[in-house]
Amino acid sequence: MLTLSATVLLAVTGCGGTDSADGATPANGNPPAAAAGSYSAKDVCAYLKGEIPALREVGSPVGRHANLAGKLATFFESHGKPENGAVLDAATKAECPVVRTEVLTLIDVDSFSAF
């Protein structure tokens, strides 16, 4: 679980990316990710709400955690990454507290900071 959390932390904080400083397309051929923090809370809440049915189908909290980790990393690559889990917590608490609580319960963590 520690390795998975570290992977998610890297995805959420934007560490280890391959974006070039000049905005050119990276060697992997994908366009650069959106700037850190440019996602909207409304978008992430809609995304999380849409993931709830799939998360419910996964048999364990660890499996749900892994499932969401990969999908959130992809979401944030195209929508911009929050600075850290605390920023994501604040945004989802303000925009969609019920969705946030359900997702965190499904993945068995207290906050996105712990995710």
C-alpha cells in the first residue's frame, strides 16, 4: 500500500513528469500536461462521482485504491494537477463533500492527503 500511495503522491504532486520547460511536446509524443492546479473542483467532483459505480464493483479497499490511483493520475495529466492532497481535499470538501466522503470511504482513507 505504501508503494501505491507513493505512486499516487507522485501523480498528484506532478513529480516525475516528462513535460519540457518550453512547452514543446515531450519525447513520448504526448502533449504537455496542463499546469499544476489548473483543474476545476467541479470537473474533479464530476469525475469522482462518475467513478463511484466502478469503485463499488471492486472487491477490496486496496483494489479500489489502486483502481482510483491510476485513473486519477490520468485525469490529472489532462486536467492539471493539484499542488498536493491537502489542496485536493479542500477543493472537494467545498465543491462535493458527499462525493468526497463516499470515495474516501470506498478507498478506506480519511483524506486525499493520506491517499
